[in-house]
Amino acid sequence: MKNKWAALALLATTQFVLILDLTIVSIAMPPIGAELRLTQQDLSWTTTAYSLVFGGLLLLGGRLSDYAGRRRVFVVGMALFAASSLVGGLATAGGMLVAVRAVQGLAGALVAPAALSLVMTVFRDDPALNKAMGLWGAVGGLGGSAGVVLGGLLTDWFGWRSVFFVNVPIGVAVAVLAVGLLPAARSAERPRGFDVAGAITSTGGLALLIYALVGAAEAGWISARTLGTGVPAVALLAAFAVIERRSANPLMPLGIFRRRRLRAGNALMFLVVAAMQPVFFILTLYTQTVLGYSATESGLSLAAIAITIAVTASTLGGRLLSRYGLRATAATGMAFITVGAALYLGLDVDGGFLTDMLAGELLTGFGFGLLVTPATVAATSQVRAAEAGLASGLFNVTQQVGISVGVAALVTIASSVTGGATSPEALVAGYRVAMLVATGLSAAGLLVALTMLPSRRRAAAEDAEDAAAAETVTAGA
């Protein structure tokens, strides 16, 4: 198609806004609570509602984009995101705000997998795919850290409502431009029926799983809340697997997991976000509770990660992937992440940004910038056009569950070390143990990259075999 790069710019803008929205609202929590008279528990639901709906519906949203048309689902999702953001900016009660965040989660679950599958569609069989994925990863990395900085600035300058209002013109503009810039991209292989039972069990299971993990971070792994939602979550997901195995038109054909690269890409991303998202969270706590930074200062102190990810992913990620292949590029990225995570073990009560944080931020940012392109390509490259939305949804689910698992595990570990103590020394001791676990998860990711991803030569041979098989199928049809 024409204007591929304009389409990528539009889709990348959407990716930036969605990831930005995951963090930007958290910075505005104190003034939101003060104005709407919300307790800390009430405020937590503004995050939980978004996570539950977003994570629970990602798989369904990805499959809907295959069935109904990726551009159509993308436009509907962006329009819904803009409308719900407008209502959020006008909210006058806590319940109204929680409902808005749930609707924003629904919109995100429609847009995120549709956007990635549209990138795959626009650049399918194009040598520029690796470069496009590098830019996609750069924008995603930038959005995660930029949310903390922009959230602080918008809240300080214009009030908390501005973090919702800023999404409205962007959402409307993207939805309008998408009609002219993006292909409809509806799969020609749509099944005749829709897997209702699979949709219900996957959505319910994923939502309960994420809620259980959030509960584990707040109340512990063996609390009544965690077990009361975790056990039904596992039961629903097990039922989902049984239904998919027997369904004539499954929501998620289990055969997709036979692709080794897809398994490796999802495993890599699960491990890296499970390690690095809690690190980001802990560094935010460290700078504010131990070093005494303001919210804006704390956000700015983490900007080096975002900048390094963006520069590395956009300039080196795609190039190194094209030259050295999946395994070498991903393993190099994971090695840098592992070393960078290990440097955070030196966090100190009397530390500072230059002495305790900058080196780790640069190394982890550089490593993630290298990793994100091969991980994304691995998770999506071996799927048929009819499964692009499914693969994209699965990849997004992997990240969401990885973040929830990582935050729940590392926050619980840090809290168990402190034993309820709030002194800077106790907090730092807990943070260090959490960073040790993050380093271990990163090392596991390095092992996955080295053992599960193919070398450049092997990947080329596999691609040739897949192409030959596809031609045989087409000729036989």
C-alpha cells in the first residue's frame, strides 16, 4: 500500500497514547482523591478497573479484529477511548471515574491488538518490517516513562482533569485519519461461527487472574482475596483450553503454540516485563520515599530509560536484527538488561540519581531497545494473515500478565523483607532483594533467547520451508 510510513506514524502515535495512559493517571491520584474525597482503596480501583478490563478482553479484542476488520475495530476503539476520556475529565464522583477507567480498558483492548496486527499487515513481506518494528518498540518504550513525566507536569500545571482531556483530541484525530490511511485488513479466512464459550471463559479467566495478582501485591499470595479469585481464574482458563481443543471454530486455535518462535517471543516478553516493570515501580518509590524527590523530579529521574529505549530501538534494533538475526540480537539485549538490573543492587539510603540509578537505566534501556524488535517479530512472524489479530492479542496478554505477575511478586518480596518497617534503611533492604529477583528473571530471559530462538541461518531455512508449504497448500486448493 502507499503511505506505509504515514500509517505506521499513526499507529505508533496510538501505541504511545495507550501506554502513556497506563501510567499518566497514577501520578494524578493524590489530587483526584482530594477533590473527589476518595480513600486510598477507592483510588486503587481506578487502576484495577483499567487493568481488569484491558487484560481480560485483549485476546477477544485481537480475534475480533480478525473477524470484523482491523481498521474497523481500531476506529471504534479509538472513538470509545476519546469519548470515555472526555467523560473522565468531567467526572464528579469516584464511581463515575472507575467506570470511565473500565471503558478505557475496553477501548484499549480493542485498539492495542488491532494496531499491532495492522503494522504486520501493512509491512507483510516487506524488508522494512524490522525497521518498522524497531520504531514501534521505540514509541512503546518512550510512552511508558513519558507517562510519569507528563502526568506530573499536566497535573501540576493544569490539574488532574487534564490527564483525561489530553486524550480527546488525539483520539478523535487518530480515528478520523485511520479511515484514509489504514487498510481495512479483514481476514479472508473468517470462520462461520463465533466461539462464545471460549470468549466467556477466556475473558473471565484472564480478568480474575489479573485481579488475583493485584490482590497478591496488596494482601499476599495466600490471602483469602488472592485464593478466592486465583482458583476460579485457573479453573476458567483450564475450561477455556478444553473448549478450544474441542471447538470447530476456536477463539484461539491451540495449534498456534506449535510455532517455536511465537513461544519464544512471548516467553521473552513475559520475563522482561515481569522483571523491568517492577524495577520501574520500585525506582519511583525509592526516589520519592527514600531520596525525597517530588513526583515531577521522580519522573524526570527515570527519563533516561525511556530516551535510551527510544534511541536504541529506532536506530539499532531493526538493523541488528536484519544483520545478525533473532537469537543474537535478543540475547545481546537480554545480557545488557541483566547487567543493568544487577547494578540496581547498589541502591543506597544516601544514594542519588548519578551514583545509583543512571548506569542501570542506560544499560537496561539499551538492552530493552535491542530486545523489543526481535521479541515482537518472533511472536508474530510465523502466523498466517488470518491469525495476525490473534497473535497480537496474545502478545499483549503476555505483557499484561507479565507486568501483573512481576509487580505482585517483587512488591510482595520487598514488603516481606521490610516486615512493615518504614525506615529508609528497611525500605532499601527490601528494594535490593526485589532487584535481585529482577536480575534472576532477566537472566532467565537470556537463557530463553539463547536456547529457544533460531540463529539467522536456521530462521532463513524455516522461512523457506514455511513459504514452500504455503505454496503447496495454495496449489492444492
